[in-house]
Amino acid sequence: MSKTTNKFSPEVRERAVRLVLETEGQHASRWQAVVSIAAKIGCTAQTLNEWVKKAEVDSGRRAGIPSDMAEKMKALERENRELRQANEILRKASAYFAMAELDRRSK
């Protein structure tokens, strides 16, 4: 989930992307189609263009990492980071208790 709030529902995004893909043949370029549709739904052309590119990646028409794989990778990276932190805490605790045990035996 992004840190910004999503002003547009997934349905609106999907419809806007579909409209761009369906009407790009009626415009001189894809960008003109994006600008036209973006003005109608009230988002920036750059935002809509990113939605279109993401949809193309997810459908396999464009190279890139699909959204579901990116989410899985992000979750695994987070889990990996948490496990490394837990291991570091355990390593430090183990060293602390080992030193405490040595100090206790030497007295």
C-alpha cells in the first residue's frame, strides 16, 4: 500500500486504463489518449500513464515485475529484515548472558 491516499477506486482505475487502451487508435499518440481520458476522470495525465504501464506489466504486454510479485518481494524483504534484527538481538543477548555466567563462576 502506498503512503498516499488513493483518491480513485480500483474500478475507476481499471476503467480509465481500459478507455486509454481502447481509444488510443483514435488519437495521434497514446499520450494524447491519456491526456484526454485523464481530463475526463480528474487525474493527472502522468498518473493515468503510470496506471496504463502498470496494467501492461501485469498483463504481460510490457516487461517488468507484476504487482503481485512486487508485493510478495516487499513482504519477504520486510520479513528478512525483521529476522535479521531478531537474530542480532539474540546474538547480543547470548553474549551478554555468557559473560554474566563467566563473571558468576569467577567469583
